[in-house]
Amino acid sequence: MVKNDEKMLAAVLYVLSLFAPIVGPLIIWLLKKEESSFVDYHGKEYFNFFISYFIYSLVSGILVFLIIGIFLLWILGIMALVFTIIAAVKAYEGNEYKFPLIIRFIK
């Protein structure tokens, strides 16, 4: 059973990522990963998501020269926003959320 404060911290991790994509989630994750396996899971999941979508954005940025990259950047931005909101809601509900299309760098 996940405690309410763990659910709140995991949800705040995602909400903070909208304003401070690295620093906010990193602080929460580093402070609470030893105390809460739930926050640890969401911290790892978020950073896998962040690294994966950063790589996809770099590739799309290069593809801008072929015009298709412009559309890919728009799609990636919308996907990142929607998936972050979904993850925050799932975390607040006490559920684990696996982002689609991510590479698991941190296990």
C-alpha cells in the first residue's frame, strides 16, 4: 500500500518537470529514493522518459533539414506533455505508469 505522501511526491515530481525538467524531479528523486520504492520507481521512469525523448528530439532536430523533423518535433512535444500529465495523475492515484516508447537506461 502506497502512502499518501509518497503518491503526492511522485505526482509533484512530474508536475515540477513541466517547469524545471531536470532540477525539480532530480531533487525529489534523490531525497526520497531510499525511503520510498514508489518514488524511486517514478524517478527512474521519469529520467528514462526524459533521456529517451531528448534523444528523439535531437534526431528530429537533425531531420528538420528534410522538413519531416518539424512535424516530429511538434508530435514529440505534444506526446511529452500528454504523457507527463497522465503519469502525474497515475502517480497521484498510487499506480505505476510506464511511458510508451522509452529506452530503459536506468533500471
